[in-house]
Amino acid sequence: MGKNVYSSETKWAVVKDKMSGQLTTREIMEKHGIKNKTQIETWMKWYQANEIHRFDQPIGKQYSYGHGPEFESELEKKERQNSHLKMENDILKKYLEIKEELKKG
């Protein structure tokens, strides 16, 4: 039985769903095809510790120098950073929406 490999986009989508609070962990697992709830917990720890470079790590690769994979070009690196910031911004917007809804309710 091999290890499951999840794309960076899947990891970010799981974090976004988890932060929204609208789905249970089981529902998130079914929606994204995640096999084990500890995987979601790991991604949430990375996000909360601001270790977002880890979302791009292949299995078994623990980057330390430069905190991430080597990119072919500076443009590729900037595009990846921009993509991460957009996803993080979406998560924070959703969090603020939920916070406001809870204040009203």
C-alpha cells in the first residue's frame, strides 16, 4: 500500500473548508478524498504555524534551506507565492465573515 499524494491545491482547499467551520472533518475527508483525519490535522498545524512552504513539499522531503523547492525561475517562485497569498487571503476573508455572523447571531 503506497502513500497518498495530495496536491497543494487540495491541501489549501482542505484548510479553507476547515477554517470555514461549515463542514465536519468527516465531510471534508469525503469531499476531497482524504484517507486519514490526521492528515488534515497536520495541514492545519502547518497553516497555523505559518509553515505554508510545506504545502509544496513532496513526500519525504523536508526543506530547510530556502524553505521550499528550487524553482526553475524567479517568475515561477513569485507566481507560487502569489497563489499562496491569494488562498490565504480567501481563508482570512471567510474567517472574518464567520466571525461577523457569530457576533450578530
